[in-house]
Amino acid sequence: MGSFKSFEELACWKESRILRNYVKDEIIPLLPDSEKFGLASQIQRSSRSVGNNIAEGFGRFNYQENIQFCRMARGSLNETLDHMIIALDENYIEEEKLNNFRGLYNRTLKILNGYIKYLRDAKLKFKPITD
């Protein structure tokens, strides 16, 4: 969309990658083996889904579909935060890890919301005229 040639150029996708890698490197190793097919799997899937949805939306070449996939990415971002809160409540992670994640979450959310606004504005600008 616009002047971007690949989803890899999008700031929101880049931030989602940082967030996903934080989960993979800093959180998953702290979860007990008993959570391998539970919380560990869920948090890994939801953190991956943020970037996946941004990429899929970009590939649709349609403003409204791209916006919808970005909204799904935002949902996955919130789901990941909820999983992190569960990890804290279960004493699998310390408050510091959650706070570090919240920083990544807030940055990713802010950039993603900005991208959604950009897409909405672009959609309105290029809306086809019908009689």
C-alpha cells in the first residue's frame, strides 16, 4: 500500500517482530514444561499472530481488508498482553518482565493505530466515485 514495497518496511511490523522475539527469548524459557502445550503455546501463537496479520493485510492490496487484518493484529496484541498477565499471576514471570513487555506492547499499539489511521485516510482519499 502506498510507497511500501513489502510489509517488512512497515514500522508496525518491525515493532511486532521485536515484541515476538521478546516473548520467544525472554518469556517462553521461563514458563514451566507443564505449560508447553498450554500457556507457552498460546502466548507464542498470539505474539506471532500480530505480525502475521499485519503481513497478510498488506498483501491484500485493499485498504478495507488491510484495516481489518490490522484490527485482528491489535486483537492478538491484546491477547498476548493477557497471556503475560496470566504468566505473572501464575508466578512464572516477575513484574519487571511484564513491565518490559508493556513497553513493547504500548509502542507496537501506538504505531499500529497510526498505520490504521493512515489506511483509513488513504481509503477515503482514493474512494471511487459512483453515480
